[in-house]
Amino acid sequence: MGNGGSKKRIVVFFGPPGVGKGTVATRLAEEFQFQFVSSGDLLRDNVKNKTELGSEAKRFMDAGQLVPDGLVTRMVFARLDELNGGVFLDGFPRTKFQAEEFNAYAFQKGLVLLVINLEASDGFLMERLSHRLICRNCGAIYHRSNLPPKKKGVCDACAGALYQREDDRPEVVAKRLMVYHQQSAPLVEYYQKAGLMVTLRGDQPLPETLAGARQILRG
């Protein structure tokens, strides 16, 4: 599939769970006229819509297993093939295998890659995630103390019901962070060596993180 001559730019928002990748990417997507793709949402959509890839993924999820790298990779590439223009990518790649596959794909399609790495301490992330609330309807993210909704349990944007995700419970968060550190260390090294990664602090107030990301994207 051609990309219309000018190179399509893909910016990967990388970092631990709860560091604010999705929040930063969705806030800047409109401003920079990029499309936002979250691998987690993509997986849930494919499962919900019973696509071929979704049905395959569901078998692993039902068995309590991680969805294999190859399957996630195929899902993300299928979505990217449908899009024109710049893309902000959240939640992918997560492993070195995915990063290498992604690199080959980007090279083949003539894409320009940039990785924005958001960093924060585990203690900060535990506090943030275990207080996170999400709208069932539009997916907007709130925080019980830092970003509470105007009305308790109700989304400001669409009046949908807010809930805590199963994997945002403290004991699950601790496990997610452990898995992240195991998987991500080789990836950080991989992208730093390739000269594609810029690191930002994800534990500062949102306007400061957004300003930092803006500067990187414009630079």
C-alpha cells in the first residue's frame, strides 16, 4: 500500500502503566492532527467485534494467557495500514520482538519513527493507578484526587458512569509494573541505541509534560 509520497510519521508513546501515555497522546493528537491508536483499545475492539484476530486473541485471554506478540503485531499493522497521515501509538511495541517487527514494517512502508519515553517512579505510578477512574461510555480518564470529575462517579464529558478497571487494583498494579520492567529494559536500550528515543518526566504536572512533548514533536 502506497503512502502518497510524503513519509508518514509514527510517534510511539512509551513508558510504564499509568505514566500518562494515553492522556498526553490523546491531548496532543487533535492539536497536531495525528490519529491516536492504543493497542489495548484495538485488542478490546477486535474481541468485541469478533474479528478473526479478535477471536484468536480471546482464546488466549480466556485461558488467562498473554496475547502472543505475533498476534498483537498483526492487529496493529492492520490498523496502521488503514490510516493516512501521522499516528500516535500507545501500548505498542511492548517487547523486543514487537519492536524488531515494527522496525521492519516501518522500513518497508517508508515510515518515520520517533519514541517519546515517559518515566516515573513505581511509588508514583502505584498511587496514580490505584486512584484512576475511567468512563464506561467514552473512555475519559479521571483521578480520585488529582483530576476528579465534577460530579462523583459521573463523566464530565458525556455523563457516562465511571469505574475502576480490574487491572488498576493495587495488587494487580504491582504485578503490571514488574512485568513492564522485565519487558521494557531491553526495549529502552534498543531504541536508545537506534537514536530514536527522547525521554521526558511523566511525574510532573500534565501541562509541563504536554509542553515537553510539544517541544519534541516540533523539534
